[in-house]
Amino acid sequence: MSDGTRPAFNPGMTGDQFLGWYWEKEMLETICETLQLSRAGSKAELRHRIAARLDGQSEERPTTKPTQQTNRINWSKAALTGGEIIDDQISFGPNVRGFFKAEIGKGFTCSGEFMAWVRAHPGYSLNDAIAAWYEIEARNRAAPDQKPIAKHNNYLRYLRAFKAANPELTQDDGKRCWKAKKLRPTGPDGYVQYGDGDLAALDD
């Protein structure tokens, strides 16, 4: 650890020591197996599950039970119409994707941004979702470099920040900086942030 690069995982770490480094999802899953923890969940959930175990705490569990719902639509089988109301159980299987493709046409793509919009708008109709899809597509075509990148996709967010700060450098340069930076300490959230000092990796 003396050179400031990420150490190998050690069950003797404290939670804070563990959270001070970037860990790939595959590594988190392997660590969960080592500690006999569930591998299910997002990166953030796995990180905090592991940190809790390292600090001697029990795995966090939901404190509330999901509200029981009735008359839910079966999104995988129902004959959908534009007036169908979105609920918090909507899924994006072949039936739902097929509906949007039939309404929008062959150009339809079920992007992460679109799915996030739908899931964030229960109570709206599928027609509203179609209108939102066109708005999202128009915005992304107008400014492709500003298309939102999900926070958990740390790699792509880092490369975008690198390119914005160093337009004269190549993507390969950005990848070299990423490979070096991800082995350095991070903030408590575990995400790697671009900084001008990262360019030192190009001198190696």
C-alpha cells in the first residue's frame, strides 16, 4: 500500500479503508463470495454490504414491506394500447418493446435514458412515454456528446471528462489515464473522478 495503489482485498480491512478504493463489479461479486454475502444488487449495494460486514455489522435489510397492489397489468402478456397507464412494475421485455417498436417504427431503441424516464413516471400513459422518447432522441441528436451517462458507468463518465479537458488527446490516452487512476484512492462514494494530475500516467 506504500506506493498509493489499490491493495488486494483483505478481510482485515475496515469498512472505511475498503470504501476508499474503486472496485469493479466483478471484484465486488468475488469479495461477496469470499465473505459469504449475497452477490445480488447494484455496485453501490455490494460496496455497502461488504463495508458493513468488514465493520462487523449485519447485512442491511429493507425496513418496510412492499405495498401490496391489486389489478396489476401483466406487462409481459397484455395487449397494450397507448392509453395504458404506467405503474411501478413495468418491465421492458419483448411485449413492451414490441409495443413501442410498432408505434414508433424500426428506429426505436430502448435506451437506458428512456427506460429511466418510464420508470420515473408512474401514472403517465404509454402515449406520454412515446412523446418522451421522441424528445430524448431529438435532444441526443442535437448534442450527442451531452447524452447523459448513468453514474454507475464510471468508465464512460471518466473518459468524457478526460476528453472535455483534453480535446487534443486521444481516447487511448484517456484509457491509459483511467487504468492508472482507478488503482488510486477515491472518495467515500468509490467513484473515480478525472483530474489534471492524471496526465502523469502518459509519461510512464
